[in-house]
Amino acid sequence: MKNAIITAATKGMGRAIAIAFAKENVNLAICARTESDLAAFKAVLSSINPNIKVVTAAIDVSKKEQLLQFAGMAEQELGSISIIVNNAGTFIPTPILDDADDTLDICLDINLKPAYLLYRYFGKKMITAGDGHIFNICSVASVNPVVTAGSYSVTKFALLGLTKVMRLEMQQHGVKVTAIIPGSTLTNSWDGVQVDKDTMVLPEDIASAVMNIYRMSPGANVDEIMIKPAGGQI
């Protein structure tokens, strides 16, 4: 059985992706900030597929020591990790000139650094195994900046850039790297906003794309895929 790490896995896209991998018979190491959410979701995943192992950690991915402890725990409990889904992200809706003093640091520590650190931790092990697939959840703001969320856009641009570098480093070693670029997706970030779900991308759409890419033949890789609302961005 394959083993996967998914960050920020109890809600939104991370939750839908975790459910999809559980159905694919993949063992899971998942993290989020709230222990009770993790315990409840572990029960859901175990009911979906009693044959998989699910390990959890309540951590703040912006804290390097906590993230690396989670990576080590996942490896110890499950074995070699061959799938990484870097899903953790934060959206701060301010133009750069209106940012708080720590806005850029917060965005870097959540949107970019965890993907970098997990790559550094697992990358050479994946090379040795000659197997692996890394999915980085980027954003349409990785391609078209959102001026009302300047630091968010900068760090999502950086995540897409990191993804491209990772792919070039890994492609000769049989390890795949894919950028998932969602448009307006119905996640908890829209809580309190009146929206019509039929005009948005759903987390399950993102999970479906991830699984279809994951199931491709060993010789095929999707470098990046953009999924936007059929009627345009919201």
C-alpha cells in the first residue's frame, strides 16, 4: 500500500483529497490545527476504508519544528511516503500597501515554506525509491495576481515557481510533481459570504482531478492543471 501526507486535511480541498485517497486504498498521515477535528475526520476515513491506516497530528504548519516532527512521525508510523499533498494555505485580503507588518511573513510561513520543507525532508528519499508524486495546491492567483490580496498572490506565485523547480529536479528520477491551480472553490474561506455553489468549483472537483492525475501511467505527468468556475471567477 502507498502512504500519503496531506496538510490541512480536515476541511475543504484537503478533506476531499484525503477521502479520495482513502477510497484508493492509500494510508494517510494528516495534519490540521484542531485535535477534535482530526479525531472526527479520522473516524470518517476509517469508516470509508477500514483497511487503511490513518495517523494524525495537531500542528501549526508555519512552525518548522512541528512540521518536521509530523513528517518524521508519518514516516515512522506508515513507512516510506510516496505521496505529498501540500494543501495548507492562508488568504489575507489586503493590498500590499495596507498589509500589517507581519502579513508577508504569515503568508510565506503557510503558503510556501511547508511545501519547501517537506520537499527537503522527503525529496532525496523519493529519488532513492525512484517513486513518488507531489501535489502542490496553488491558486489562480499564482498566475493572475489579485491586487486586493497582494502578499497572498506573491506567495502563491512563489509556490508555483517552487513547483516548477521541484519538477525539473525530480523528473529524471521517476518522481512526479504537479501544480493544482484552483479558481473560486467552495471552501471555508467563503464562510459568511452568500454564494451559489453551482457557480463555483467544489472541493470534490479538485479531488477528482488529483486522483485522475495520480492514476495516470508511469510515463505521464500533468505539470499543472487549472480548474475554474464554468462561468468565470467569482
